[in-house]
Amino acid sequence: MKIAMVGSGAAGSVFAAYLRKGGAELWLVDKYKAHMDKIAADGLVFRTPEGEEVLTGFHTSATAHDIGTMDMVILMVKATQTADVMADTMPCIGPETVVVSLQNGLGNDLDLAKFVSEAQIGCGCGRIGTVLTAPGQCDSRPAQGIVNMYLGPVYGGSIAAEGCKYIVDCFAKGGLNPEYLDDVRPALWKKAASNSGFNTVCGAVSYTHLTL
């Protein structure tokens, strides 16, 4: 299955690394030229709690216009950029292409539904800390001992269901502990509620520390 990771910064690179380790064929799409060039030339340095390795075999591009029709597109841009990025990404999306949002926040599926059929739409969320330490280098800090990735269709579409099952298998082979859900929306709401509390406290503590 040909998969495009649209938005290959810290989180996108980490997710792509796990998928690549699990056997997926990846096209990384990002405008960060130094990052894309480094991966194309030397591979992606991937660090986890288990150690460091260099992953190769990625295709890279600054745009989705020239990569051909994909079997799956995974969006990892900021939620506020979804509609604009989808408009630019449509050249690589066909009627059978699965489109999966692994973005933070709620309502990303509504933006996707403006461009593709509901049967094509999947979503997911992860419990993974990610860092882009330098061009061509990323660190993964997954939650330990629990499910750290949920994936599934949003509207019950068979196209999305099969695609999500495929990447759940790749994530598992790559070293994560993912779970497929027939309806992923409860997991998305739980993640959003968790982020709302956790991020607010972290922001307040950081601001207090900086102003003392």
C-alpha cells in the first residue's frame, strides 16, 4: 500500500518511522527542504527508548502534486491548515484512497468530508511524545504499558476500515501498541479532553516559571 504522510515534521516523521519499520511504503511530503533532503540522502535517524536506528527507503517531496495517486493519505498538519492542505493534496487522492487524520483536535473529519466521501475517512490519535531534533532526525517517546495509538473509520466506511486495519498492523510490527476501533470517535474525544486539562496546566506552569 502506497502511503503519503502529508506533514512530516516531528509527529509525522515519528509515525512514518513506525510505519516504515512495519513494512509500509512511504512518501513523506513536507516543505521543510533540509529535512526532506537529508532523509532522501541519508535516511531517517529514529530514536526510541529501545535505541537508535537509521531507516531508509522513503520517498520525499515538497508537494503532493507529483507523487501519483496514493492508496492512503495521512494528514499530520496543524488542524487549522486542514482545508488548505487538502485542496493542495487532492492530486494524489483517488476515489478509493483512504484519507486518515492523525491530527490533534476535533472536527478534522468534517474538513476531510468537504473533499472526499465519508467512506474514505479514518481518524486516529496517539499517546506519543515526538521531537524533531535536527533535519533527518526524530525522537519517539511513547507511553509505556498501554495502548498508544487508536485508529478506525469515523463514519463506518469499508474503504477507511480496511485502510486503518492495515496501518494498525504496520504500527504493531513497527513497535507500537495500537488498537483498531470500528468507531474511533470516543477515543478522539477522550484525547481532546485529556489534552484540554493537561496542556492548560502545563501552559500555566510554564508561564509562571518564565515570569518569576
